[in-house]
Amino acid sequence: PFWLKQFGLETCEADYVVVPFTRQAVAAMAAHGMPAPQAQQVVNTPATVNVLIIVGKSDCPVYEADLSSAGTREDSPHLDQFVIHAALDMIEDQVWTTNSMFLRVVDKFNDFHVSGYCTAGHVRFMLLHKVRNEEAIRGFFSELHDLYIKAMMSPFCLPGSRIESPVFDSKVRAAAAKHFRR
């Protein structure tokens, strides 16, 4: 096409080309009957932070997933690991004070909350989040516990080893989408 030469291109094999629309380019397009390009505004929406870590009985991470929504984050993703790691001690203290597996919010850091869940085998589920919705988190942890038990019953998974199953990962993400409605 005629406009390729204006940008120093002789031929184009791609389905589309991203070009800067200068006044000359827009005028050339209008001269050939092409509509003027429309600018698209990019909106930076804040991300909903939900980071899940399953910690085994020996304090080794078994599974990690960033279940956050798309968008911009004001903080570093590395901060998530520090906050969750610091909350491990709080879970250890709180496990012995309640009969419930769901421990609610066990730690806070700035506007982050860490909710915990401890199974009968002392495997800890930890969720770092900003929005406090205990019923949704309780439902998510309950479904996650069922998924975890099914994964551990697999003959291909050793207790205490990392869960690498893509099926488990997709089911966890589907449960998060269902309970947290991004």
C-alpha cells in the first residue's frame, strides 16, 4: 500500500502494522479516502491482589499462585513473599487457640491482609489479599482443601513435594475466579 513507503517500508507481510500517526500520515490517509485513526485510551485500573501459597508440614512451599486480577500494582510482587513468610509464625500461634481450620485474618501489613487455613495434617493455606471478604475466602479455602486432598491422593504426587500439576493449577484458578469474582 501507498502509506508503507512513508514509513520506510517497501512490503509488509504482517496482518497489521503499528505505526505512529503523524499529521502527514493522517493527511495522506485522508487523501486516499481512508478514515482517520482513532486514539485508544489506556486506563490503568488497580489490580485486585490475591496471592496464594500452600506451605507443607515442614515449612516448605508446596504450591504458589498469583491469583491477582489484571491491572497495575502499587507495590512490588516480591513484597508478597515477605508478608506471607512473616505470617507463618502467626499461624503457628493461632492454630493451637481454635478448633476451626479457617483461621481468618492472621496478620496485617499496611493494607494487606493474610488469611490462613490449617488442615488436619498441618498443611497451611495462606492467602494475601487487600479486600476483606471472609465468607468468600472461607469458601475458597474449603474448595481448595478438597482440591488439595484429591491432588495428594494421586499416585504421582509425593506428600510434601511441590504440586506441579497443570490440572490442579487450573482448578485452583477457577475456584479463585468463582469465589473472588474479579
